[in-house]
Amino acid sequence: PLMLTSRASVIEAIAKMRETGSDYVLIATDGNINNEESQLIGILTQTDILRILSQRSLTEDLLIQDAMSYPVITIQETELHDVTIATNLFQEYKISYLPVLNGNQIVGVLTQDGLINLLLQNTLELEENNQNLLQQNLQSLEIQKLQELNQSLELKIKERTQELWEINKLQRAILDSSDYAIITCDLNSTILSFNSGAEAMLGYSMSEVVGYCVPLIFHDPLEI
């Protein structure tokens, strides 16, 4: 991830963000920012920059330490196996970026999109585990126990359906908590999801567009 010291200027940070295409800069203690002893003390995002611009003009003497957000909410790399921990942090602190640490060492940054991918990955892994469990049970059970197996499978399906519902509920909560418009489409460009940010920005409700429309409706034909 992009990193700078707190004594760098905001103008320098903006230049680095443009150069790397990053939406944020992690701020470390003064010194060698690649040193393992260097600690994460803040984060400067596009939202922080817009906030500063609304209050004053940018000058060379405006330092990152005067504009960054702190303290930084972080998560340990070992905690990523439980997606609900990261999900709760995003929702509780209304953040868009979650630095991932290994001890005190920065190893990456989890975004909301990255969290959604983790949720989907966990869903697929659960589905694969269920399929493997089903195959093992079918191979080991005798014919006279099939009725008992069917009852057990019905219970697992019910529990699995509840798990998927909870995961979809978390995904929707993440999408709706974002201030950005987030729209997903299938291969035919038909809209599959439409978050509250998109509703506020584009003036359409989710029920009006999901499954019916393509993103072309949001564009002026003369501009395409």
C-alpha cells in the first residue's frame, strides 16, 4: 500500500495518489516507512482531502499530520478467517479502508469490495464443504438409513439457507452503508444490484431497475 510520513505535505500525498491510482495514503511514524519499527498512525483518504478543500486552500505548508484521520482502525491478518470481525468493523466505524497488520507490520488494506469478495469466497467454501460432506455420507450410509439421511440433509439445507440469508444481509448492509453508487450487472448488462447510494445519486429505486434495466438509462444518448 501507498505510505508516507506524517511530515509530508498534503500536496505531495495528492501527487502520489494520482501517480499510483490509490484512493488513500497510509501514514507511518517519521523515519524509514519501510522499517518494521515504523508504526501506522493515520490514514489520508479522498474524503479527508475534500474536507480540507472545503475549509481552506492547499498550500505547501499544509502537512499530512494536520489533515489525516486518526487513530486508524486495523485488523490482524489472523482475524480475516472470521469475516464477521471485519464486517463489524466496517459497519461500526463507517470506514472504507481497513489496514491489515501482522503484529505491527502492515501487510495490506482491506476495502469494502475486498470484504464482499471474502464473503463470496466463504460462501463458496461452505458450499463445497457441504457437497463433500454429502458425498461422504452417501458413500458410507447403508440403504436402510437413507430416510434418516434425508431428514438430516433437510436440516442442513435449512441451516445453510439461513447462513446464506445472513451473508446476503451482510452484503446488502455493506452496499447500503457506502456513500458511493454501487451497481452490478450480469453478462447481458441487466442490473442485478442497486444500492442506496445509487438510488440517491440517480433517482431510481432498486425495485424499478433490478432485473429490468441496463445502465444505459442513466446516460444522455447524446453523450454516448
